[in-house]
Amino acid sequence: MEILLFIGTTLVTFLVMEMVTWCTHKFVMHGFLWYLHEDHHQPKYQGIFEKNDAFFAIFAIPSILLFYYGVQPELNYLFFIGLGILLYGMAYFLIHDVLIHQRFKWFKNTKNKYLVGLRKAHKVHHKHLGKEEGECFGMLNVPKKYFRM
């Protein structure tokens, strides 16, 4: 029974992370930390990394801490919250950096309607070069209209 609770905790955390991502993207990245996110919308430097990549480290810290405290003194629910955050981070990397921005050419020619819809929604997000007037701040849950276009 405990294993079902741990699996459920991981899945719920993964789902909640989409809401956390939306809020963080809209109010933090397009807010007071715009100076880190701006180069993602207005790329000037064509290197491997951009300042925006700092958010990967920022979001990894809670997961790492939850893993640490989730095994102290024995395995507990904090570990599985950290696991949910980690799994969401991996999904974010695959969707955002690999599929959408093609930082790696792994899914270049996908025809999957869902993945194509995600790509379209993100392009709409990036048509706004400034921090105001943005739309489509989520990653996995985007408006249905992008799947019908």
C-alpha cells in the first residue's frame, strides 16, 4: 500500500509541476528574473548555453534537497516529491530543448499531433520579444486550438 502512495505522490507532483511551471514562467521569468530569460526570447549569442539555462540549476535545487531529506533517516514521501520534480525536469528538457528548440536534432521530423501542437504554441509564445503580452506559458498543457490548426 505504501508503494502506491509513493507512486501517487510522484505522479501528483509531476502534474502539479505544470502549474508551477506556468506560474514561474509568467510571473518570475517574465517578471523580476527577465534578465535571465530575455536571451531566450531575443537570442544574440549563438553558443551552447544561454543565461536562461540557469533556470535548470535553480529548479534542480529543490529536487536535490528533497532527495536528500527523503532518505533521512529512512525513505519517505519527500524523496518521491523530488522524483516527480526530476521527472518533470526531464520531460521539460525533452520537450522544450530537444523537440521545440531543436538544441539536439532527435525529434526533428515528428508528425505527432500533440507534439506539433506543443511546438506551435511555443512559437506563439516566442513571437513576443518582450516580457509583456506573452501567452502559452505552460509546457505540456497548452490550449486546444494549437492542436487543430
